[in-house]
Amino acid sequence: MYSDTKSQDYIHEYRWNPDGRSNAFSTRIGDLIRADWSISQSTFANIMYSRTENHYRSHLSSDPEFYNKIKEDWTSDNEYYSTFDSVLYYVDPDIFLYSTGNNFYVGGQSMGVYSRKSIVNTLKAEITNQINKEHQLKIGIESRKTNITLSDLQVHYSSNTNYQPRYFAPMITPNNNSFGPNGRTPVELSGYFQDKIEQDQMVVNLGVRFDYFDPDWKVLNDSEDPNYLSPLKPINTWFDLDGDNMISDDEMIDTNRKEEEDRLKSNANGESWFRDVDPKTQISPRFALAFPITESGYMHFSYGHFFQNPSFNYIYDNPEFEVPAASGISNTMGNADMEPQRTTQYEVGFSQQIGRDIGLEITGYFKDIRNLNATEIKKTFIAGDRYGLFVNKDHANSRGITLALSKRSLENFSGNLDYTYSISEGNASDPTAAFYDEASDIEPEKMLVALDWDQRHTLNGTMTYHPTKSSGISGIFSYGSGFPYTTEFAGNRTAFENNGLKPPTYNVDLRAFYNFALNKRMNVSAHINVYNLFNFLNELSVYNDTGRATYSLLPTYTAEYSGPALNTLDEYLVRPHYYSSPRQVKLGISISFK
């Protein structure tokens, strides 16, 4: 499998200067090998190996190999490099003076150069044995090893570089981030055992799963002094010759300065600067039960524990442990010692057949989610300097009920209709919420609030008609009530988090196909897909002072023109990216050979 794409995101400030946006390149290469075999009439097994490589790059140049070319010029010292095209990155030093206030950029460009590559090797094996009429045993194991490399650079263009586009070497400035040449190599292992018990009036599934996760990384022993390359505490810069745990003026001399190796071996507390984290494990029981209550209806119940590893972004964020001095609250920091997210889920339901072709199902569920990612504010040795460390602090719960009606194909017509009522509440939706609250001097939430994905009502329907065996047409309808948002006025929150609701959304898609034989050895399938058939203008993002994408209260307290007045405020407040995509029509054809 191979795919290679190029794209550009919409950035509102660059609306008048679209060429200033970065180009994004995504390359995906995948290989898979699978073997299945029957060991006996009642036992079969399979084994699968896959390798997937994803490489994402983002930079101003339209050349997809731009990042690889500049990478060849890196060396190990801390000097500037000037490998960038001065024409490509030309910027008038005063250009952004024209873009102050509510004005579009009239020049300039994105100065970031980003690359992230992941290579995932996965090995899975399963064996199934039908021991007897009642018991079917299944055992499986999975191993996944990921290698992640990352480089995030900022091109400098200022009087300090004589207005030549240059960048610093990675790993010496907060403007640049790197995972280094070896990257990160987290390891995930899992195994499960399941016994399916089938009796005349009951089906039981008993299972247990084991999960193991090793991020293969380290954490700080002293959170007050994060960066060993630029220590904050004097005792981490100079040797304490007299052993009084203080550094005197006489000890602050170049000949008494600690080397990097000295700091790594012993920090201000006599510990190593970093410590390796221990792997995380969990044993998760699973149970499911189904039994008939009528001739054509049955009840089902399930209970289980689930294990979800933290996102790699929250583990490896700020890979060089940098917190600039005198920066206030400036950035976040990953934490390789975070616990996995743990979910306990309960589900109970009822299914009933009605007539020959109608099925009714009612299902209720409850999820208790613990160890959600959050940020904890850490103070450094410099008074007033803080950073947000990702930790396990938040919790959430989700509960709801689903009513589903299905009609199997009869007289060329089939369909499905389902309605869900659900509630999702927790401490916070965004793991960085506490960090931004601290930066904005807002009291963190101390009660359960609606989460960003709390959609109380959803309705989905599908209707399919097959005029012939080789053709069909389907209509797909969806409705969703509004997601929550936090009300604000003049940039200040006016109530608790997620107290408002966005408008509901609607969508109808249409799909049709026709299959025919071109000759005895070739079949052709033609299809048409129409997305957002009725061109609904759904408001996906809204202004926090009105709850609508169509208007804002900003003009009531802001001048029509600001800065150099190259555009009006009304022009600046038109946000096309706040709405769903317009109608799209896609035609396709596929050919298969016998």
C-alpha cells in the first residue's frame, strides 16, 4: 500500500496571502503478510506481520524533498546554518506592521519546517479451538514497536542574521525541537484469552486481557530545574567545593564549572538528572452474557475493563525539557511516567425480531473513565516561571441509550434508523485546560462539566433500494444536536466551561452504483457519491460571544478599522472555515478482471 498527498490548510490570517502558507506532504507506505492454516478440524490459527511507515512534512517550499535536502547539512556544533533559499524566504522586516489588529497578512510567510516520521512494526498471532459443542477457546498475542523521529525548526529572519534566512541547530533553543537521530521507540505488548460458552438457552463470553506499555523514555528527578544544558540552580552550574549546599562567589569561576556529564550524574539533590520510567501493565477482565426472553427476542449484558495508552504527543512533548528563564508560564512538557487511561464499561440491551424483516434493539451503556490526561502547573527555580506537566488527573463518565430499528432486504428495499441520547461529563475536555487557565488567570474547573464531544441527541438513517441485482441507490441522513461551547464577551469568560450549545447539524448523502460486464473476463463498476446533497450550511465553529458562526458582538465594542485599515472588521469576521463543506459530487469507475 502506498499513498502520497500534498495539501494546504486554510489559515484565516493568510486569506489575502495564500502563498505564505506552508505546504503539507504526507507519505504512507504499508506492507502486510498473513498466513492462515487449519491444524485440525476444530483448531485453526493465523499469524500476521505488518510494517507501516508514515512521514508527514510541513514547510513553505513546494518541493516534497525540501526537508531531506536541508537535513543533509546538519552538523553537531551550535553554529547557524544558512541552507535556506533567500528568495523563497524573503520578508520585508516591516511587513507585519501592516497586519496589526483585525487585519489580514499582506505579506510574509510561515517560517516553520516540520517533519515527523513513524515506523510501526506489528506482529499478531491467534489460535482458535472448538474444544467441544459448548466451549470455543481463543488465545491471541500482539507485539507493536514504533520508532518516531521528529524535527520542528523555525527559520530566523531578522537583523541578527543580516536578514538572511537561517536556523539554529536542533536541540539548543526552544524554537527548535528534535527527538534526536535515534528518535523514540515505545513498545506495546498485549495478550488475551477468551472462552465462548454456548448452551441451549444462553451464550457466555469470558475473557481476560493483559496489556504492557514501555515508553522507553525518561522523566526529571527535579522539576524545578528542567534543562541540563541551561541549568537554573547555581549548584547545577558550579561544583559545591565546601559542601554547604550553596554556591559562593568564590565558587563561581570557569574552572569550577560543571560539564554536561557532571549535571547528568548528579543534580542539586544528589540524584541523576533523569530517571528511566517503569513499564505500565494492566489485567482487564471481560464478561458478556446473552439469553432469550421470547421466541424471537433476547437480552444481552456486558462488562469490561479497557486500557488506552497516552498519546505519544503527551509523553514526548518538549523533548529537550526546555523552559526559558524569565518566560512566565510559557510551555508544556511531556511526561513518560503517565498511567494509561482506564475505562470500566457496562452495557445492557434487548433485541427483538418483528415480523419477517424488522429488527428492534435497545441498548443502554455507562462508561467510567479514569486517568484522563491533564496538566499540572510546576514552578521552576526562577520566581514566576512555570510550565505545564502532563499528568493523570482528570476523570469523566459517559452514559446513554440507543434505539435502533433495522429492515433487512425484502422486495429490493432495506434500511436502518437509530437514535441515541447520551451525556458526556468530566473535569475538562482539553488536557491543556489547566495550563491555559493558569496563563489566563482563570480558576480551574472543580466540578463536572459537559465535555467538548457531549452531543445529547443523534439520529441516523439509511435507505437502500436495489432496482436490479447489479444496481443500487442509497440515501444517508444524519442529525446531531449542538456541541457545547464556552460563552465569552470581549475575550472574558462569562460562565462556567461549556455552558452554551452550538446550533444542530444536518446532512444527507446520496450514493448510487451500477455494475456490468464489459466482456467475459472484465467487470466494470460505475458509481456516484454526492456528499451534503442539500448543501446544508452547518455551523461547526462559532463565535463565543454569540454561539453562531454568522455574526459576532465584536463590532459593538471594536472600531471598524484598526492598524493600517487595509480591510474592514466585517471582512475580517467572515470565517468560511467555521462551516461544513459544501456539496461535493464524486464520480468513479473500477475495473476487475476474472
